[in-house]
Amino acid sequence: VGDLVVIDVKDARRIPVGIVTDRDIVISVVAADVDADKITVSDIMAPKVVTAHVDEDELELAQRMRGLGIRRIPVVDERGSLIGIIAMDDLLEHLSEGLSSIAHIHERQREQEASARR
């Protein structure tokens, strides 16, 4: 687990209000030699959480994440309720599978053309 999404429950919705990454813990607590018993999650969480919409285009999301310099992003539904989280690695895997499928289509077409000429 690389991060923790901090939520506020409103009308049975889980609204993301912050995020804490493993890097935040290392930099703000471990490296700073802070007593972990004396801080709260809100002390180290990123106070403005960036979210993705469940229907957002994967390529556009990857570009947005790259521009923001973030590797993980909470995903919300149309009501703003947390439904999951997506990591850059998830997007890379999904997009590479799509590219692989396209490459196979091209190869299959060449095979069919060669077979038709025989």
C-alpha cells in the first residue's frame, strides 16, 4: 500500500479530503525524526486532494497525472464519493495492453494478406 486516502463521510458519501503517501511518512516523520505518537494524519496529509472521475479517459488522466507529478489518484463517482484509487502503474499496464492488441491486429492483417496471395 503506497498511500492512504483520507475521507470525510457526508450523507453516506465518502468524500476524499486528503491523501498521505508512504513518501510523506518517510519525509515528514521518519527523516524529520518526529515522534509518530505526537502527530495526526492531518498533520502530514496533502490538504488538497486531486481526484479522477470514474468516466475519465485513461490517456488524458495519465497526462494530467504526469503534469501534476503524481503517481496515484483517488477515483470518485458522479456524487464525488470515493470508489477506488488508480496508480500510474495501473494506467501503464492498461494502455500497454491496448497497444499490444493493436500490434497484434497489424500482424494478423499481414498474415491474412500473405495467406490470400498463396
